[in-house]
Amino acid sequence: MNKQPISLRVLLCATIAFGATGASSQEAYDPMRPTVNPLGPAASITTAPAAELDPELGNLPVGLGAEDTYYQCIACHSTAIIRQQHLTDQRWDYLWTWMIEDQGMYEPDDETRDVILEYLKTHFSSER
């Protein structure tokens, strides 16, 4: 019978299985992270830096228009609906008109409309 504590046995097994490279087991094997660039060696995979989210505004990204967008939109739906969208700029314009004409959304002044649409297009567009 092995008298080593369980944690020491786990550490020894991990060292043997993954080598003494200093990589954790998560770093050594992550089925969601490709080990080879699927686009080939010339391509690089980059991700945009994560935007700072404002928990007081339903986790919308911080930025000019976040507050106007929050108060305009939460009258009818949660910010989760907004955050899941990746629409073209033209589709955001169409949706705005549809929500006002067909869904009864309150229509703000032109300046507020422009600020909100610019915010939506900046943070939730498929074109960026």
C-alpha cells in the first residue's frame, strides 16, 4: 500500500503525465483550444480585447450611449437581447424603425436616437 498523501500522488501523476514543463493540466490539454492554427501557419488567430462591462447598465459595454441605450431598451426587454445581437448596421436601422412603428417603442429625439444607434452599431454589429 502506498503511504503518500493523495495530493502528493496527484501531483506526481500530473508531473509524469504532463511533464515538468510548468504547464498546468488545463494548459496542457484543452479540447476547446486548438493546438495547431486551423488557418495555417501564415494566419494568426486574434481576439478583440474584452470590453469593460457596466453591471449597473445590464452588463452593456461601457461607452458613449450605454446609459441612453439601457433606459430606451429595458422598457420592453432585457439587455441580454441586445448583447446577443450581431447585426449589420442596416439591420439595426431597420429594427429601430420596426420597434417604433410596429412595437410601440417610445421615439426619442433625433440626437438620442443617433447616439443609441451609433452605440448599438459600435458594440453589437456584425460589421466590426
